Amino acid sequence: MSVDAATVRRIAHLARIAVAEDEVEHLRGEINAILAFVEQLSEVDVAGVEPMTSVTPMRMRRRPDVVNAGGDPDAVLRNAPAREANFFVVPKVIE
């Protein structure tokens, strides 16, 4: 895939980046180099490779799922800007 100058201008517009006209040709080369690298990645054989969440083997830390002081409505609602009985009062957003 090759990117032309019009596509570079469109990408810059969508990204809300101001690109001077004399920079367009340089950016076109940079984007084409990036796309060529991505195409190289599709040639790598990944059959049998497990998906990873990290490059180093580690276990996610987990906290115990226990019930805590949520049963104290006065403490939970203490900083609420508005409350009614034991509920938060929020502005109406749907007519």
C-alpha cells in the first residue's frame, strides 16, 4: 500500500494536525515506511504462539472480593452534592 500526498493531507486533517505544504512529501515517505514495516509483520509465522498481555511472564495482582463498609449509607452519601433518603440525586438528562 502506498500513500499519496492527498492522503497525507487527509490524515493530517483527521488528526487535527497542521502540516505545512513542504512537509507533506517527507511525511508521505515516513507513512509509507511505517506501512511497509507493518506489511513485514504479516509475514511472521505466529502459529502456535499464545496471546500475551505482557512481554515478561507475570501474574496479575488481585484483591479479595469481599463485602466492605458499603452498608453504611450515611458514610457513602456524605460527600454527595444532593441526596434523597439513601439515594444520590442526579440531574434529569432524558426528557
